[in-house]
Amino acid sequence: MVTVRYRPDGPATGADLAVELCGLTLHTPIIPASGTLSREAVGEARGVYGAILPKTTTPRPRDGNPTPRIAETYAGMVNSIGLQNPGVQAFMEGLSDFEVGVPLIVSVAGDTVEEFRDVVGRVASDGRVSAVEMNLSCPNVEHGGLTFCAGPGSVEEVVREARRETEKPLIVKLTFEGVVANAASAEAAGADAITAINTIPALTIDARAQRRLVRGGLSGPAIKPVALRAVYEVSRTVGIPVVASGGVVSGEDVAEFMLAGATAVQVGTASFVREPEEVLAEFERYLQEVGLSARELTGRVE
Amino acid sequence: MVTVRYRPDGPATGADLAVELCGLTLHTPIIPASGTLSREAVGEARGVYGAILPKTTTPRPRDGNPTPRIAETYAGMVNSIGLQNPGVQAFMEGLSDFEVGVPLIVSVAGDTVEEFRDVVGRVASDGRVSAVEMNLSCPNVEHGGLTFCAGPGSVEEVVREARRETEKPLIVKLTFEGVVANAASAEAAGADAITAINTIPALTIDARAQRRLVRGGLSGPAIKPVALRAVYEVSRTVGIPVVASGGVVSGEDVAEFMLAGATAVQVGTASFVREPEEVLAEFERYLQEVGLSARELTGRVE
Amino acid sequence: MKFYRVEVTNAERLGGYRVLRYAWSGPEPEPGQFVMARANGFPVTLDPFLARPLSFYDFADATASLLYEVRGRGTERLAAARPGDTVEVSAPLGVPFDLSDLAGARAALLGGGIGVAPFRFLSRRLLELGVAHDTYLGFADAELAGAAEGFPGARVATMDGSAGVRGTVLDAVEAAGGIGRYAALYACGPNPMLAAVKLAAPPQVRCQLSVEERMGCGNGSCNGCVVPVKDRGYVRSCVEGPVFEAEKLAW
Amino acid sequence: MKFYRVEVTNAERLGGYRVLRYAWSGPEPEPGQFVMARANGFPVTLDPFLARPLSFYDFADATASLLYEVRGRGTERLAAARPGDTVEVSAPLGVPFDLSDLAGARAALLGGGIGVAPFRFLSRRLLELGVAHDTYLGFADAELAGAAEGFPGARVATMDGSAGVRGTVLDAVEAAGGIGRYAALYACGPNPMLAAVKLAAPPQVRCQLSVEERMGCGNGSCNGCVVPVKDRGYVRSCVEGPVFEAEKLAW
Ligand SMILES: Cc1cc2nc3c(=O)[nH]c(=O)nc-3n(C[C@H](O)[C@H](O)[C@H](O)COP(=O)(O)OP(=O)(O)OC[C@H]3O[C@@H](n4cnc5c(N)ncnc54)[C@H](O)[C@@H]3O)c2cc1C
Ligand SMILES: Cc1cc2nc3c(=O)[nH]c(=O)nc-3n(C[C@H](O)[C@H](O)[C@H](O)COP(=O)(O)OP(=O)(O)OC[C@H]3O[C@@H](n4cnc5c(N)ncnc54)[C@H](O)[C@@H]3O)c2cc1C
Ligand SMILES: Cc1cc2nc3c(=O)[nH]c(=O)nc-3n(C[C@H](O)[C@H](O)[C@H](O)COP(=O)(O)O)c2cc1C
Ligand SMILES: Cc1cc2nc3c(=O)[nH]c(=O)nc-3n(C[C@H](O)[C@H](O)[C@H](O)COP(=O)(O)O)c2cc1C
Ligand code: FES
Ligand code: FES
């Protein structure tokens, strides 16, 4: 045992935490953001997460980018991991590490529409997978340096094709730029839910060394108000559920995203600096104070 | 006199701070960001700023939005002031408050291309005005809720029209979304410089009160890495100078923006929480340590 | 905005509130003025990011005092400062109470909740000027009303009647003879209270209200702290206030 | 990641570095493991945002010690903690030095700069195990070499020759009889030093290197701290390291 527990939280409050997402029952609305929960850390979070969501997997293994891959910024960090992953085959072989008795959502990406379709089909056909999250913030090699989020056209196409592969819930994860239009076209193409938002394009420079440090995506509390705006607007545009991602640090942040319109809320970078259990405990206390259940929060703010 | 000076800075270092922006000589590369330096506070900053840049003025007076207009966020703030200003006529009558012996850049906006052209012509024809900054992050009433930054087309049109009105330097201020393409079309339409970036769309919610607090733009240190990315990419796309705006808090931040490609750097929100003089002093010490002049920094990082 | 790192000379509780004192040899504050205040940080604290406006509770012998309620993170961090620690404050800001034309007049000082803060200082100044005045303080309950200790001679009202007159600060005025006998009113507190004072003030009485709006900068730069005024849209309460003539406010 | 708020029992200087001790009754650390550490904040400090990896300098009597160099804001804030203050640390993390197969062997511990940190603890453990070993420490100059006090019996090199042997830690090994007589090498320091140790190590010698990469999480979640390994692309140094067999690293 340890000397002092960090911010002891008192007894569980008995608040009603369960939410429904695309027909799945999540016993809490909190989900790890893709790429921020390793298989080694899954155990730590038992009981906290309503679903498990591992790092994006791709058709072939990827080594990822050279270091430095991360840099700290004011209230956030910039990462450029480069989707390092062992490829979908090895990933599926190790999938049991992520089975902890809650729904398993698998994040996928590909370089082309074709690849996306294949990888969606591949993971969705596995009985252990409850839903698929398509990470569209990755480069579409058939369209130069642009990502699949570059516009409603490419979103539509890739989602429509993926849709043919499965009846399981298909969650489309979008970046901030053009999120409202992109969400609408994802819905039109058959998406079952939208995750908003991925990291925001950013850069860090080391002034002393006079060199570029990391060119990648900004995450963490810094981006919270931007993500909140995206969730608010997307949830007022589409009829499908919205999963929030971006800057959640506290239980009150979770509540704000749900009030803005989210059905479930991802915690990413904050899990590097806090125990997600504390976030959940704060959220429970919030629910108790306001006398509401988790699902009653969704979209409650005008 | 006061008991303790905040972070005493020691003697001036004698670093060479001057930069050239569109033919104007700025004795330091630091400029106040539009909307963050009142006439009451101009005096405080004497000697610090290489140019003065007051809040955006519009053809007619604007009352602005009801309160709450500001909310604090992690390492930043969201504002929705609503371009409160006395209108260009009253603004020009009070312009002498902003004359402190350095170039005066006037920020303007309008609801239509027509209004933009008129207000640019109006301010540029005044001998006291050295340059005009066009704030394109304001709604283009002829195109619904979209701003002039909605795409390269509207940027081109409004800049081309404004360009007819003056030979004075025309600086086009852009928001993050689509900044690279928009900067290219501003240049094509005759802009002399680009300011990047304005605030990022954001929202705050009061979880306790269960109400929306402020729907507006995020500024402050939180957005720094996003602005840095924009400056880096825009300066590698256009041939005209780039003025940085977004999240500068320290002298090292100023250096990073210049290394990324900026010719001058605006300080906005940070001036609410620090004395800009300290930022300049830190920047001077940085220059001395690296043994470079301010203008040698621009674009020095690959 | 310039912030000064000042040494805390005293930090104590007063009723439900806290007092923080610091040595100040800069421009002398006037009653009704405020400072932007915050805990230390580097280069500035991000926890929280903005400084907080707090009125001068007193100023004497080169020592400034603030009286504040711990509401959120900004005041919580200030409350953690112990004597010898430093905090960061701006110079005195804003338009103070106007004390001209008070010769022979009797004034009433009306504070609600933490809005009582400026009235110790104002009362001290009025005493110096020889202006007769009464201080009325309204609180939620007796615990908070413990702060009345800091206001010698003040009359107290509490909403729950647990100390002084039951009701609002205006009920305390009523109980003491009514508002009619004053030639000048100075009020500070939540907006509904200020509106009630404005409404209760007889037409011939000069009424000054100190308003409380969220502030971003404190020096007029952000346009965040506005209040609506008659015929002029919004004005910034940090530079054109926080003290306003009641009749100027559009509420 | 779970952080524990622990009380600082001791905070002092050691040469150019600092030692911080805290009571720890959680899982026992092993030499070569590290913690993620940071100053307090709410709900977490944003100044700075991420925690910092620091090796165990020692662990005995339920007291953990860290030895660190103040480089930037993270270590600066830790250095401000006084005995009685609290800081936040994770449980012990990472793969420790492998101490199996050492029977009868002689080991060398090679630390460069702040990379000396893990070797007090490792030396203590080797003593307990009865493994003969020598400790070599390389520093820039005599001031930093003051830290050698924390490593009883260690031999010192300084780049400027102001203390011990002039040169690198490998020069100190050379001066003491060469690297050939060791069956096991343990090294920690900047990457160029680790590469030099790997190069200098005779083929039959088992060589373990503790690498230093920027870390985001410390528990394998962010993939930020990777090092290139032979035939396998990149592996995460926080969970598959920080200690690696030298031959596995692709550098
Ligand atoms: C001129 C002036 C003088 C003042 N003098 C004093 C004084 O002498 N003593 C004193 O105690 N207080 C005084 N105040 C009030 C004081 O500034 C606030 O209580 C303080 O800023 C609270 O900061 P905090 O960090 O503790 O709380 P915060 O965490 O900042 O907020 C507390 C509450 O405000 C709400 N809130 C946050 N942002 C907004 C927003 N944009 N709009 C509306 N509500 C919001 C929060 O939800 C929360 O409930 C004064 C205010 C002004 C303007
Ligand atoms: C496993 C492990 C064990 C360690 N053990 C110890 C120990 O016992 N004692 C000890 O003192 N140190 C140890 N370190 C190093 C220690 O973690 C760093 O010195 C510390 O994180 C510095 O933090 P800071 O906030 O003081 O400095 P920072 O301000 O974070 O940075 C210091 C320097 O690093 C540069 N930098 C910042 N970001 C990056 C990036 N992404 N890539 C490259 N450079 C960057 C900065 O420009 C700056 O020059 C260990 C590191 C690891 C990985
Ligand atoms: C280190 C790191 C790795 C990430 N990897 C992925 C990924 O593989 N797939 C993905 O969709 N998002 C990835 N993200 C984005 C997160 O899932 C999340 O959308 C984003 O970080 C914003 O949330 P946060 O502020 O809570 O971290 C990653 C983020 C970080 C910080
Ligand atoms: C309170 C406030 C008011 C602003 N008003 C304007 C404005 O009138 N015109 C404009 O172009 N930008 C305006 N801005 C944006 C700033 O000029 C600046 O581009 C932005 O805040 C990012 O920089 P910063 O992080 O340094 O504040 C305003 C920003 C703030 C915080
Ligand atoms: S607080 Fe910024 S204008 Fe008043
Ligand atoms: S520090 Fe995050 S994976 Fe190692």
C-alpha cells in the first residue's frame, strides 16, 4: 500500500452511469481515446470504461515515425506517432488482451478506400468486436497529402464503402476542420455515430536548438473548448449519436461534453497524467449533485 | 514605487530587434493583436511594440454581444465580444490616442465585400495610418453564417476589391481553417502580408448551471502550437511576409514564431496576464544568447 | 498589464471570508477601486489562466487589504498564500466612488455578501472627510455575517435571521429609519441587490453602484466586462466603472 | 496512469544535482526502474502538463530517493518541494536491470552525467547479492562530480580533468584496468555515451543499457518513448525498457 492516495474520492455515489450507444450498453459513458491506452494499462482501468477502444490498426504493420514523437505544450501535447501498430493480423491475434467484459470498439485506418473497406470487414467479422471506429484523420494516398477528412466527398465515399462490409455499428472519427459538413456526409453514407474530434494540426519548435521538434496533432486540455464546440454543433446537425474526444481532464469536463450533446466521452491524453478512475468518480459526484442520470445529460444544454 | 518588481529583467541587452514589414521599419517585431490593447493601455506599452494595432473597426458602430462575453479555459480563454466598436468615423476621430511614434496598423472588417472596400479605403486614405489589416474572420452576410475565411474564393474577392482602394500595405488576417489555401489566394489577390491566425472556434459550458457560457473564439497559450503550424506552413507557401498571432506568452514563444517563418509577432491574450515589456525583455535575452538579430530568425528553422 | 509580485504580510479568516494583506507602495488606491490578483506562476500561472478582480477592503500604512470569498480556483489559490509568500497584483484599477459634493450630507453604505468588501475602506475615507454615514451589510447567514467584525458600527441583516435583522440589506436600512434620510447611497453586491437599491433610492438621492462582471484584463483592453448603459450600448466596467451612477445603468 | 501524492521527507543538493526522498510503501522498486514524477496541481498541474521520468537513485527503509538535474520546468518545480510538501509520483515502472547469471562474475556500473542516478541503488543490490562490482562515474566537471559522494567507492572521470581521470567514464575504466575484466556491464547516460559503451564492450560481456527518451505516459500507452531495435522497428522504452540488452538496440 502507498502512503497517501491521490485525491481520495470517498464512497461510490450510486449514480446511474449507464448510457446506450448504437445499441450497445456502456456501464459508464467514458471510453479510452484510440492510441492512448496500451494493452499493459487496460487492467488499471477495469470498471472505469464503458467500452475499450485500442489504438488504430491498419492493414499492414507500421513502424511509425522516428523520435522525437511527442512534445509538451501549454496544457497539452503534440504527437506524431505515425500510427505505429503491428498490423491488423497481429492485432487481432492479440485482441484478447483488450477483452475485459465491456464492449470492444476497434479503430481502423487505411491508405485508400479499398484498404479501409478491407480492414473494416476484417475486424467487424470477428465476434469479439462490438463496433468499429474509422479514423479518417489519416492520409488518403490517392489524394496527395490530404486526409480522408479533407472534405465531405472523401468522407462519403470511404464510409459508404465501409458500410457495405458490416452491419455492426460504424463510428466515424473526424477532425475539427470541416467537422459539421463531414459529419453530415458520414451520416448520409450510413455511419451509426460520429466521434469528434481527433487532434488538431500543430507544430512545436525548440527555440534553443533552433529546430523543429514535432509536427503532429495537438491534444489535451488545451483543445477542450474547440472539441466542445464541435460536439455541440455536430450533435445539432446529425441524427446519430456523437462521441466526444478532446481535452477531457475532469469529471466536470465529461459532463460538459454530454450536456453539449455527446452520448459517450473519450478520455485520451488526460489518462497519461491522471487516473481515469478519478475522472469517473468526479463525474459520479457531479451526477449526484445535479440529481440526474448520465443519459439525461446528453444535449441538455440549449 | 512598489515593493517587488515582477521578474526583474536586468539591463537591456542591446540586441538588434528591428524588423522590416512591407516596407515599414518596426523597432521591435512585437505588435499588439487586434482587440487586445485599449487606448487606455497604449501608454503602458510604450517602447515595447514595433507597431500599434487597435481593435477592428467597422463601417458602422457595433454594440457587440451581451455578457457573458468571456470565459476562461485551460491555458486560454474564449471570447465573443461581437466586434464592439464605435464605428469607423468615431474611431478615426480618436485615432490620435494610438499615435505613439510607431507605425499604426488599422484593423478593419465589414459585412460585405462592398463594406470592406469602403472601410479599407476610408482608413487607408488617412495619413496617420501606415497599413491596414483586414480581419476576414467575420461573417460575410451575403453568404449566410460563413465568414470571409470560408474559402479561397471569398478571400480572393474581398482582398482584390480592397486592393483597388489603396497602395498602402494590406495585411490579411486569416483563421486556422483552410489557412494555407486562403493565404495563397490572398497573395494572388494582391495582399502584402498574411496574419495567421485569429481565434479558433470554441465553446464553453457551465456544467453546474447547465447552460452555454460563451460561444466564440479560443485564444491564449492553448492555441500556440496550432498557430505555429499555420505560420510555418503559410510562410512556406506564400512569398509575402507572415505576421504571427496565437498564444504567445513568452519571449521564447516570439522566437519560435519567427524561426517558423514570421516577420513580426502579435501578442494578444497574454497581455492581459503579463506585461508585454517582459516578453520583449525575454526575447532580447534570447537573441543575445543565440547571437542573432531579430530579422535573422525569420524562417531559420527548416 | 503589469503585475507586481508582492509579499503577503497577513492572511486570515473573517467570518466566511478571507483577508489578505500585502505591502504596497505604488499608486495609492481609492475606495471602490480594485486590483487584478492571482497566485504566482511561470511565466504566469496557468492555474487558473486569468487574474481575478478584487476590491480594496482597506488601505492604510502602506498596506493594502483584500477581503474575498473562496468561490473557484482563482480565489482558492490565493487562499493558499501564507505570510511571507508572494502573490501577483496589478496597480489599483477602475473608477472609485465619487466623494465630491458630500458636504453636510449623510451617506449610506450598502453591501451584500462579498460585496461588503469595499466599505471598510470607504467608511475610513468618509470618516477622514468628516462625512456622517451608516454602513449596512446583508449576508446569507450568521456564519458569513461574522465578517461584520471588519466593519465597526455596521448594521447587519441575514436572510435567515440568524444574525441582525431578518431579510436583505434594504430591510436593515428600513429597520434603522429608512432610506429617505440619506443624501448619498453607495452599494455593492450581486446584480439583483443593486437593482433593488436603485429601485428603492428616492429620486433626489445620489446613488452609486459598484457592479461585478467577469473580467479578462482589467485595463479596458478585452471588452469582456461590459454593462449596458442608457443610450450608449455597453461600456467597460473595469475602466468606466466598476462604480457607476445608478441612473446611467440600463438596468 | 495512477499517481500517488507522497510526502517529501528530504530535499537536498548533491554536487550539481538534487536529491528528493519520499516515503513509499507501495510495490518495491528494483534498480533500473523509474517513476513518473511531478509537482502538485488541480486536478493536475498544467505547469508543466506531463510528468517526468526519474530513476530510483535508492530505495531503503520504505524511503525512495530520486537524484535529478534541474533542466527545465518539470524538474524546477520538483526542486521547489520542501520536506513536508507533497509531490505526485507513479508506482515503479519499467524493466529493471537483469541481475540473473551473475554468480562469480564481476560487474561494472557506468554512469554519465545525471545517468549516474540508478547506480547507488544497483550497487546496494549487488552488494546484497554478493556480486563484486566497480562503479565508474563520468561528469563534465568537478562541481557536478560532487555527486560522486552519493556513490561510495566510485571512480570518477571529468571531461575537463578537474576531478578524477580526465576524459569520459570509459577513460576511467581504462585507467582502472580496462573493460576486459568484467563479465557484465550496466550503463546509463546520454545516447552517445551508451553507444560508446556498446562499442567498447568485448563480445563475451553482457551489456545492459538504460536509455533516456522523452516520455508522455510511462505506461506504454502513447508510443512516444520508442527506441529502434534490431529487426523489430521501434519498441517502447517505458515498458520494454528503459533497460535493454545492448545488442538488441539498433544503434
Ligand atoms: C470590480 C470587482 C470587484 C470585486 N471585488 C471582490 C472582492 O472584493 N471580494 C471577492 O471575493 N470578490 C470580488 N469580486 C468577485 C470576484 O472577482 C470573483 O468572485 C472571482 O473572480 C471568482 O474567481 P474564482 O476563481 O474563485 O471562481 P471561478 O471559478 O472563476 O468562478 C466562480 C463562479 O463563476 C462562474 N463563471 C465562470 N465564468 C463565468 C462567466 N464568463 N460568466 C458567468 N459566470 C461565470 C463559475 O461557473 C463559477 O460558478 C469582484 C469582482 C469585480 C468585477
Ligand atoms: C527512464 C528515464 C529515467 C530518467 N532518470 C533520470 C534521473 O534519475 N535523473 C534525472 O535528472 N533525469 C532523469 N531522466 C531525464 C529526465 O526525465 C529529464 O531530464 C526531465 O524530463 C527534464 O524535464 P524538465 O521539465 O526539467 O526539462 P524540459 O523543459 O522538459 O526539457 C529539457 C530539455 O529537453 C528538450 N526537449 C523538450 N522536449 C523535447 C523532445 N520532445 N525531444 C527532445 N528534446 C526535448 C528541451 O528543449 C530542453 O532543452 C530520465 C529519463 C528517462 C527516460
Ligand atoms: C499519443 C497519442 C496517440 C494517438 N493515436 C491515435 C490513433 O491511433 N488513432 C486515433 O484515432 N486517434 C489517436 N489519437 C487521438 C486521440 O484518440 C484523441 O482523439 C485526441 O488525443 C484528443 O483527445 P484527448 O485530448 O483526450 O487526448 C492519439 C492521441 C495521442 C495523444
Ligand atoms: C478579447 C479579444 C478580442 C479580440 N478582438 C479582435 C478583433 O477585434 N479583431 C481581430 O482581428 N482579432 C481580435 N481578436 C483576436 C486576436 O487579435 C488574436 O488574433 C487572437 O486572440 C490570438 O492571439 P492570442 O492568443 O495572442 O490572443 C481578439 C481576441 C481577444 C482575446
Ligand atoms: S476586463 Fe477587459 S475590458 Fe474590462
Ligand atoms: S512513455 Fe508513453 S509509451 Fe512510453
